Amino acid sequence: MASTYSDSMGFADHQPSYREMQQELKKRKINAGGTKEELTKRYKKALGGEDKDKEILSKQTICHLGENVTYVEQKSVITRMPDLYTYNGLINQIKAIKYQVVTVENLINNRLKNETKNQNQLKFRSLTFLDPYGNQIVNKHMDHELINKIVKIYKKDYVPKYLQRWIHIGHIDHDQISSINESELISTVSECISSHQFIAYGRVTVWLGSYDNPTFKKYVLAVVLIDNMEKIKRQMARLERFMCMELKSCILNNRDELNERDWNEGKVVKWEDTILSSGLYQDNCVLMAKIGNEKIRHVLAFKFKDIKNVHQLSSATLQESIVQAQAILSALYRKATTIYTAADIPKLTEIIMLTDAPNGNDDDKNNSDDNDVSHDQ
């Protein structure tokens, strides 16, 4: 069995088809007619000689996988061999190596089950995973295990069925999430460092617009299930500059565009809501964000009626002005509770709730008789 398998690995055992040989000979402007035996002789002669090919290929065995792979990668070897002949042989060699890896891996696993002492002969490393709910899971894996295989097992064992479509497995480093590329998936545990962490994460689409512009710009963020909207806004703050933000969610039904109607009909999302509680892991569920606030413009535009001649106004007129002003501040307060304010900017809600009115002009303190509303009315 082993002997038959080893023989099947060599490139020299690959026999191209009659048509392949004809095509190769025609490219070299060599007679491509005759019987298959005649064609084969001319084909091998054109390739530089059968003995020469066998000499090169006989070195490529799987006795030492590391040496084998290194040898295949050497350009000096590849360039000495014809394209078609090499490529087909390379496919066979790859299949042979993969088969042998599986065979040896099964042998090791069987030994581990039956002989405990074999564990001391193998190298293990601890890999850390963060599951969808933020729990840390540490498991030991053998150095030769493929990352791709481990990731699949982890997702199957630790990710609930309702999250299987949404969850991806990636890296996390200093709170930054990144995906695993294909070259990393086919690497082994031996290449992982001890501080490395894997994480179960998902992707959320955020459509960002403003109150001054009806169009929306699309962003895709890497998030975890327990992230709240405060964390989302911090991610958005790295992409766009803004002072305040309002969030809503909606179902787009496979559309790749957003309009004002979607925003108006969207569900308001609170800052303490998470990806899980707001259902953003569901198919076609997206987050909408608007930066800026229309109520701010109303406050900036509001002016009391001729404040310098306040003593000449009737009490009814003064009262109406106060009611109008308080209505605008009240509406702004309600809006301000749903928008994000940067940490280094005073919060509007706190200023509105102050019992003593903030005074931005120190000179006003010395001129209270002119500016204050009279208490004698």
C-alpha cells in the first residue's frame, strides 16, 4: 500500500493525453502525427530527455515535507521543466502531500487516544478565543493543526445556530478587529504567538447622513454582539467629524441604497442598546445615523422680543416669549438625549437643566438693572 502510494507521487508517472502532447509539439514546431508511442517519444525528447526529467523529479518525495515544499518553490527547478508537464505534476504532488498529511495526522491522533505518554513528545500551544458574548475560552492545540480547521470547530461549538450566518472569526489586537486572510487560514498553530487572540465578530452596515443633506454614505463596521451604540459612535467618530449624532435602524430588504423615507420610518435606537438587543445581527438589518441637529438651528435663530425695552412690554407678551423659549429648550433637551456629544464639549442637557441661567458676558453682572426683567410688575 505504502509503495503504491509513493509511486503515485512522482511527476514522471504523469502521462499527458495524446492531444496534450500534440499541442505541445505543435507549439515547438515538431511533427505531431503518428501513433501514441511515436508521439510520446518525440514529446519526451522535446522536453529534454526522459532520464533528465526523472532525475529532477525523483528528488521530490514526501519523506521530509519541509524539504519537499522548499524544493518545489525553487525557481531553478521549475524553469527547467515544461509548463504543461510541470503544472499537472504539481497538482498531483499537492494532492499527494495533502493526503500524506491527513494520514500522519490521523496516526498521531490515534496514538494520543491510546498512549498518554505520546503527549509529552508533541508541542502544544494555548489559543484564546472570545465568544459572541465576550466570554474568554482558552484551549490547547497541537502545533501541526491548521488554523482553518480550528476556526471551523470553534464556530460550530461556540456560536449559537441563530448567529451562524452573521458571525465571522477574526483577530483582535488592542480593541481593533481584523479578518483572517486565506494565507493565515492555511497556516498552523506553530505560527501563533502566545498573546494572540481570536474573536467572534460580525459586520454592521451604517448609513450616514446629515440633516442638511438627503443622501447617505455607506460604511461597514466590524463589531461584536455585545457592543452598544456608544461604541458604534466612537468608531464612526474615527471616520467622520461631527458634534452630535442620532441613530435609527431599519430593514432594507436587499436594497443597496437608503432614502429619507427609510429614515423617517426607522426605529429609534438608544445609546445603551447593543447589537444583540437592537437585532442588528439579523439579515438586511442596518443602522442609520444622522449628524447635526435641526433643533440647534431653531435655538440659534430664536431671539427675545426687543430685550432692551422689556419694561415697555406687557406681562402677557413677556410670558409668551418665555413660553416660546422654554418650548424650544424643552424640544432641544429631548433631542439632545438621543444624540452623541464629544467628551470635550459641554453637554446640552446639562446646560439646559441648570437652575441658574448661564451668563456668557461678565459685564452683564454689573448692569443687571438694565437687563433683568423687573420684579415690580
